[in-house]
Amino acid sequence: MTQRIITVVLNTRSAGGRAPHLREQIEKAMQGPDVELKWFDPAKRSRIDQLCQQAAEAGDLIVAVGGDGTVRSVAQAARAANTPMAIIPTGTYNYVARQHDIPEEITDAARLAITGTPRPTGVGDINGLLFFNHAAFGLYTRIIVARERHTAMLGRSRITAVLSGIATLFNRYPIMRLTLTENGVARQVKANAVFFGANPLMLEAVDTVFARECRDETLGLVLMKHQSRLHVLAAAVRATLGRLSEAPEFELAPVTRMELDIKRRRRRLRVSLDGEIIKCALPLDLAFEKSALQLVRP
């Protein structure tokens, strides 16, 4: 009988990663006479990419146990090694698992990982780094940084995230001079925030029709043109109602591939990739890759 090696990257720092007996629960659901589990526990966030690479090269299947940040790191290594991956979600929001109908209950997700079939899955790509949910910068990045700071003080919750975002809007935020190049045609625009969504669940939060238009086919560009705080707050109300396309200060467009540059001296930019802040070199090359990854899903 051929032994199947499954490597498991377990992030104990995720919201549910410290649950009692989590590892034992996963082992019980995934055990089998032809299965060998190898565990990788990144004790430090700085080592997760290295450990994911080792795990992807060591197994026939790599399993991400954690939130969307962990899932993205595992997926990056899985794509590079051409290794299929599975997800056992233990994060706060679990957008990736929800998008692909992966159970959020630990035992069910573990059973799917061991019995399911890897399927071609689309992801976003920015300068060779993949993302499932979003790549964003400008005001959005500042909101993410502020949210993590407020979370450290107040705890992780949706209410904290919303209040943190509102508080950030009342501080100074950047004015970016962008050059967007698509199909060989370049144009310039001033913007406060840029958001590329790859997950329709996130795009639905701003415009439901637009989310359906982009689903599994393109990235969804949400460009916040330079505007006053009053206009930003009015747009936030429209976004809450799922009708951001009605806000003239916002541009929504499906994007298959785009190059984006910013007029600035520093040629590295802080970008939020699925909630993790990563520095990327300018210009940015963004694309939607329809079959970039083999993901176990129903």
C-alpha cells in the first residue's frame, strides 16, 4: 500500500488555533492506514513562508490550519511546488473557506481534506504573490494597520474593526497619483484608496451586482478617487446597502490584467494582501489567474 504523506501547517495564533485538543481532533478525522501526517507549527510569523515551502515540498497534499493569512502563505508555497492544498479554517472571518464552501467545523473540514478532490481554483496575483481575497493600498492599508493596533488593545471582533475604520477616516489619508495601464492604454487618476477584490464575498459588501459580474472571472477594481471625508462617509453608507456603484467618487471595474504605478520617490509600497501587510516593489502587475492552484473543495 502506497503511503500518502500529508503535511499540516498549524497556526496556533489564529482565532481558533488555540482551541483545546485541536491537533488531536484533526488527527482523528484524517487518520488512515495509508496516511502519514507531518506537522509544521510556525512559532514565529517571520518563519511561516519558509515552513510552508518545506511543507509543500515534503508532502502529496499540504493543509492550511488557520485564518486567511495562513491560507495565503500555504497557497503561495503550494503553487510554487505544484502541490495540491486543503483548508481547515480557524480564523475570525474565513472568507476563503466560505467562498469555496469548505466547512468551518473542524472535523468536517478535516474529513473533506482527506477525502475530497483537488480542483483548479482561481486566485489574484500581484507581482508574483497570490491572494484569495484582496490586494489593497492607500487608505485601506492604513485602516488595516489601525485595526491591528486597536485589536491588540480591545480584542478581535467585527465591532472593533468597524469602529477602527471609522476612526481612521477622520485622520489624514494619502493622495496618490496613479498611472493605470490596461491593454496597452495608460491613464492617470488621483485616488485615496485602491482595492482589487478576488473574492466575491468581499465585493458583495460594496456592490452585489458588481460582485456577480467579477465572480471567478476577473479581479474587481474598487478605486476611491480623491474626495472629502463627507463624501467618503456617504459612500460608506451606500456600501453598507450594497450599492457603491451609485457613488460617483468611486470607480468599479472588472480587471483581468493591469499595471499600476504611483508617482512617488519610495519605490516600495505597503500592500494589504488578505489582511497581511507586505511591501511590494513598484510598478504593480496585477492579474486574475483562473487555474493557478489545486484546492480541495466540494
